[in-house]
Amino acid sequence: MLTHSATLSADEADTWAVLVSSLSTHDPGEDPVADPTVVDLVDHFGVIEDFREQAWVAHPLAAVLTLCSAAVVAGMRGYVAIAGWVADTPPGLLGEIYARCGKPPVPASKTTVWAVVTHTDAAAVDTAVGLWLAARAGIDITVPGERPERPSADEPDRDQGDTPGHDDEPEVQGSPRVVLGVDGKRVRGARDPDGNAPHLLAAVTHDQGLALAQTDVHHKTNEIPMFAPLLDTIDITGMLVTADCLHTQRAHARYLHRRDADFVFCVKDNQPGLFAALDALDWARVPVAHSTTGRGHGRIETRTLQVTTAPRDPPFPHVRQVFLVERGVSDLAGTPVSNVAIFGVTSMGAGRGTPQVIAEAVRGQWKIEALHWIRDTVYREDDSKVHTRSGPRIMASLRNLAIGALRLHGRNDIAEATRWANRNMERPFLVLGLIP
């Protein structure tokens, strides 16, 4: 049964745990009050604690966030635009949403929209959005289980002896459950009084670009220490995780191993020992295992992948295979333009980490960049001056929700999809699954 008065902790991980627990379905045989039905967006927002004095609330938080979400699906970018769009919501739809929250329908003003977006717990909104997108996509992330203990900051980062060799561990069989990319984005237009722009780290599915988790990277730290806290919030068992070279870290590899997840990491000079070990391999004797050629944008791009079993005791934990990707670009006449080679490592053995899986994982990391590009070009995120409290992060989360919902609805051209949604007031609610 949904709990609409969950007490949220200031710690983001605890916030996620509370909301995941609230929105999880249970076996009715184990819990006589459990509700096994699938919950929709209003229910997901309904578990977020309202910061206002309830006796004076005319606009329930769940209703306002649902209407804001529909407005963003229709392409609205700021508080004024959202409030104007909400004011035109058909009375029947408005009444239905408010009735589910126990209130009579009254269109929310710009002040109400601003107050809800800037004062609501941003971590809770990220949780609700991630859980809703995952549920719609048929991905189970609602059972994080007991969080693994991470080494303390003063524990030495040992290269050898702290993990079994790759030949000593049984290989997990089967394809990865989900391929998840981790990357960050700075919301450049939203500056706090000290001139700091919010930096958000997200975990996004490769296949459809769905943001399943998002967290704030405080300006006094960086993405690396936030990698594990971000993934702590969801169940990544059986998933394959990719990230840019910044996150090719031994601690990340150990963390993913403890969470029963795999990794594909590219290697650059931020890991000099590992880079040197891979560079020293006789790649001339390793055959090309996978290749693709694409033509578009006035160029021809060829990618090749060579993959081999990792050497014994590599200077990086839990590595089973290593690979070399070469990307050559030429013009349409065949004249070479560029050629780039990238080393990489993966925890998957040959049975699970086939050349095709590795090649698609390396290339698929760009999809999170595509999500960032859409937020910047369609929603003009970097031009937004929204800066108060949780406003920038919640608006980014609502954009993630809108983009993911449109993709799940089969609309991959997001610019055209927002125009399509804006031409009919019912379409955004249809995209969000609120009307049949």
C-alpha cells in the first residue's frame, strides 16, 4: 500500500530508500495490506512529503508536479510557461487529478508552481521519476537490498591481493539485464549567489536513454565520489555499467563487483599503469572481432574492436577481458580525416561479454550525451536562469521524465514530439499514461 506521508531524510540515499520502499509492490501472501497494482505518476509523486502546512494547501504537491510534468512534455521551459499551460488544462482532466489527491480542481498559479518546484525535496522527485520510467520500461530497480559497505577514505587503494584473479571466479552467464551509462552535466545558466552552477550526475539506459537515477554533485567535490552513492539508489544486479574515462577507477570496479554488476571502462592516461599494461600487449596478433561502417553527415566512419583475455593479475580489479577500439573517419571520397584508438577493460568474460556486447556498450555511452544535448537544444536548459533552491535540479528531472516518456511512447524526435504534444492538451497526459 502506498504511504503518502513518508518521512524523508536529509541524506539522499536514505531518501531513495524510503521512496523505493513506499513504491515497491509486495507479495500479498506476505503482507496482508500490500497493494500489488501498478502505480502511475500521481501515485509516484504522492509519496513525496509536502513541505507546506496541509491545512492551507489548495494545490496538492502530487497534482502540481503531475501537471508540471505534462507541461514539460508539451515543451514548456519555465515557470510562467508551465503555469500558463496548466491554466488551459481541460476541466475534466484537472478535476480527475485533483480528486485523486482529495481536493477540488483549481488551476495552479505561477506562484504555486514556483513554490512547489523550488521547495520540494529534489532527491525525492528524482526517485519518483526514475521509478516511474523504470516501471514503464519493465525494468525492476525497486529492490536495492542491503547497501554494500564501501572502503573508508583512508583505506589504501591496493592494486594486488585484494581481489581474486579473474580465473578464480565463476563467470556469470547470460546477457546483461540492462546497460546503464553514468555521466554528469552542469546546468550552466543556474548560478547560486556564489556563482556556482549545479552539476548533476545521472544513470541512463543505453537503449532508450531513460534517466533511472540522478544526484547532485556539490561544487566542493566532483563526480568520482558520487558514482557509488548514485548507484546505491537502484538495484543494478545483473546490469552492465559504462562511464567515461574519469570513472575508470579501481574503487568503482570493486563497488560494481560487490553489487553483482559488470563494467565496461575505457582507459586513458588517468590510469597510467593500466594504460601501459594494455599498450604493451601484442595487439597485432589479436584479430578484429567486430567491425561496423556507417555513412552519414558527409563522412564515412569505421569502427573495429579487438578483444582478448586479460593478462594474469592486471593492475585493475575484476578484469576478465581487455579490448582495443579503433575509430577511423574519412570523407566521402575516402580521404582519411581522423583515426582514434581507445583501450578498455571489462569484468565480463567471453561468454557474457561478446565482441558485439562490448562494441555496443562503448558506443552506447554517447546516448547519455544525446540526452544532455536534447535538454540543451529543445528545452534550452543552459540558458535557463532558474536558480532558487531545488528548482534547477527538479526542472532537469522533469525534462528527463518528459524525454523518457516521449521515447517510451515511440516518439524519438523530441523536438517534433513536443510540438505534437502541444497541439492537443490531452496528448501529454496520454504520454504520461494518465488517460487511455
